[in-house]
Amino acid sequence: MEKLNPFTLSDLAKITNFRSGEIKFGEKMFTIPKDSNVEHFLSTCEAPYVLFGIPEDIGIRANYGRPGAASAWESTIKSIANIQHNRFCKGSKLLILGTLDVKQEMEEVKDLDFNVTEDRAKLSKLVQKIDKEVAHIICTIVKAGKIPIVIGGGHNNAYGNIKGTALAKGKPINAINFDAHSDFRILEGRHSGNGFSYAFEEGFLKKYFIFGLHESYTSKSVLDIIKKIEDRVRYNTYDEVNIRKQKNFDQELFQALNFIKNDPFGIEIDLDALPNIASSAMTMSGYSVEEVRLFVSYFAQNSNAAYLHICEGAPDLGEEKNNHLIGKLIGYLVTDFIKANYKEDLSK
């Protein structure tokens, strides 16, 4: 865990807006105590959910995308710290682990140009380096019996989430991805567009469902690849559900869950699937905030839900006066997940 920047109690106090007569999440969430063993504290802490941030956009740069997603963690943690702790959701359910230390890597990519072949190779190598660290930390969290809630960063980190969870569980896992893009592109060196294809190829991903693909932004080659392996990879499109009304949203939730529910599965949320949300591949058309909240809540209810990953939100690319809104949106999704997933232990 040497690449972990632990989040301290004083870090939490700095971002919590204390108010008389109210209790905020920031007053109840756990942090790793100074000088304590991280692995030991993880396994003994009573909080079932572990919040972990990956403040990078290197995978996005390697995929010709616009940088900016590195800023999502900061916006998110400020928002989550100020959610009300009440009977609907309690801050004490969350342990804030901290962030992956990517300062050096982010410095290295500052002047790299993805149009230059050598630079692109360097970007991919750095993504691979991050992959290893993410997989190690996720594996440690899952082995401790906790559920990771991961705030990206680029969608390249799906690979580390899947690999880390699979290693901890001792078997390949499934994934459901709420996304306008498949991220199942060719194995051309690691970037944010092929996290799932690499995890699939290397045997960490068993079954994969893409929910809400945008037909105009999915290549024929990707569709052809998926067609050949449809026993393990399936999808629906946003266009057939919400535009042509050939399929029903609720029915599609049911079908997708049926496909993945028999094994542990990760819930992946790419914020570029939502209209007008600041992200590297921002869209004008897509599912609403209410629909993504329904989606998270629906899949989180299943006991095989193994982690939640919310990625690609880029407050730095949004309006300056409203760049807190990405963090607020992620805060809603995090609490929706906890409310739906947490099962009270009646034996205590």
C-alpha cells in the first residue's frame, strides 16, 4: 500500500461544514488512524464500504480524450463529507481509505502528445503501472470483507477494479457498465477505451453487460467482436430503449441483472453517458440523472454486487461557478448504492 495517500481525520475536518443541530457524514465517517496498519484496520473497522479515489486522467489522454477527470475526487469528497447523517443513510457506513498517489505519473504526462507514437506508448505504460496499483488496493479491500466504492479517474481503472476483485474472490467476476461506449476496444496498449477487453482477455472478466450503448459511437468492429462472444458479452442501446422505444428500461434492467447475477459483479458508471455532465467525452443526449440513480439502486440490491466505480466526471471541464455539481451527483450515487446494498445484521 506504499502508493496510497491515506485520508486523515484532519483532512476530513477541513472539508466538513459543521453546523449546530446537524450531523454531517464528515463527523461520522472513518479514516485510517495515524501509524496504524492499513490492512489490519480495514478488516477490523465496522464500516462495510471503503471509499477510494484515483485522481488521474492518464488513461483518458492515452485514448485521445480531454483531460480533467483527475479533479473528480476532490469535488466528490467535499460533497460526501457534507451529506446529512440520518436514518436514511449513515456516514458511519463509510471508511475513507484515501487516494492512489499518482502525482509523479501526472507530472510525467503533462507534456506528452497522444498524436506522437512514442508518447502514446509512454502513456500506455503509465496506465499499466496504475493498473497494478489499483488491482493491489482493490484486492486488499475485498479480501478484508469490504465493498470498494471507487471514484475515478478514467474508465481505464475498470481493469484494476475487475482484476483486484477477481484475485480477492479467487475467480473471474462479472461486470455491468452504464456507458455510452463499450470500452471493449482492441488490445492496442492500455487506455480508457479497453479496460474491459483487457480484463476479458486475461481471464479476470467472465460476463460483461454494456447498458445504454450509443449506436452512433460504437464501431462496427466492436459490434462484430461482441456478436461472436454473445454468450459472455451483451449490450442494449440507448437508442432502442429511449428513442425508438423498442425495449423497456425496467425490463432491460431485469434482463441485464439476469445475465450477470450468478457471480460477484462490479457496477461501473461512466458519467459521459449523461447529457451535459462535464466529462472527457461529453454528450448532449443520454439517460437522465434519475435513470442512473435507479440503475445504481437496482443493481446494488443484489447480494453479488462487489463494488461500485464512478468515473470520467471532470469538474475541471465544467462551468467554473458550478464545478461542485459533479461531486454532488457522485454523492447521490454513492448514497443510493449504500441505501440499496446495506443489509442490517439482525443477529447482532
